[in-house]
Amino acid sequence: MSNLAMLTVEDEGIVAEDLANKVRQRGYDVTVTTTGEEAVQIASQQQPALVLTDIRLAGAMDGVEAARQIQSINCPPPSTMNSTTPCS
């Protein structure tokens, strides 16, 4: 059985790699990208089973718009959004 593919869209490098490593341990092949624009392009090429995107991203496209565009691609994967707020 082949591994399931997951796309992680996160512009915080440490957070992205930590999440990717944890998900890889559960049998997923993980691609990590930092911008919404790249996420849309990768999702259209790879058709991942799951997309996990941060809401606030570097670049012109935020995670909400990236998720909208990814879901408009044929066979849309479920998209989950995550956002963190620094503690005061």
C-alpha cells in the first residue's frame, strides 16, 4: 500500500518541519511549502489526500484564499486551517 500524500502550508520553518515529521511517522508523504501560491500549484500537480494550511502566510495569498483555490481543483482534498497567536 502506498503512503497517503499531505501538503503542509506553513511559513514558520520550525513549526512546518515539526508537524511534517510527526505526520510522516504516521505514514504520510509530506510536502511542505511556505506560500499560498506555491500550495495551489503543488496541490494541482500532486492531488494530496490532505492539505493543512496556516491562515496567515508570507506572500500575497493567505491560507483562506489558498484553500478556496485548492478546493476548486478537480477532486478537492479536505483543507484544514490553523492559526496561532503569540501569547502576551
